[in-house]
Amino acid sequence: MDIKKKKGRYERIFVQLSELLRKSPGYNSRLATINAVLHHKMDYYFWTGFYLIENGELIVGPYQGPVACQLLEKNKGVCWAAVNEKRAILVADVHKFPGHIACDSWSNSEIAVPLFDKSGVITGVFDVDSKEYGAFDEIDIEWLERIVRLI
């Protein structure tokens, strides 16, 4: 997707999600709504979901796509890298990422964006996989960080 088209799509999605999440009754419904909208409007998204920190572990939360890993091995993979580094992690080729956790062999690139509570503590990550290599870029980081702040 070209840059102009991607930015425009994210802008429209952001407005839509802002309106939807204002009416959302709870945390899990907000997560599920973000998944549904992004998964169905971004054609290069293959798996879209949240991993939430519970008792020091990353456990799958609401998601769209094939069956997910239920629990991510501690300090391995892209999601844990986002938690440990406290920043979004973008991986063009997951097969070259040290310690990558392969929940689905169709995934070739990935982005993980940490979720922060109001006090700045990380509570989980928003994780998106694509079948395409190099599917994600700085535009995805910018907009996904904005979107998760709506939660």
C-alpha cells in the first residue's frame, strides 16, 4: 500500500475508532473493537491481537485471525522485545528475528506496540502479523501508537 493511501486509511480508522470507543462499555470490548476494525480494513494484516500481562506473563487477549499462541515464552519473541524495550518493535522478516515465536508459519513480518496504563506501566502489547515481508513501517508505528492510546 502506498504511503498516501496508508496514511489516509489510518486517519479514517482513527476517527471511526475514536467514536466507537467512546461508546464502548469496557476494556475488553475496546480491545475487540480495535482488532475487528483494523483486521478487516488493513488488507496486509494477517493476525491482529493483544497479549496482556497477567502475573508477569504475556497471555493472549482478544484477537482476529488464526488460532494464537496462548502464552508467550518469557523474554522471547517480538512481543516481549516490545515490553522489555518499552517501545514499538517492527520486524521486516520474523524468520531472522532472534528468539522469534512462530505461532503461525504464514507470518513473515510483525509489529508489536506496547500498551501503557495511565501511570506509564506496560500492561500488554498490540501485535500484528502479516504474510508479506516488510509489510510494516514508521507510518504503522505512528498510527498504532495513537490508536492504542484510545484504549
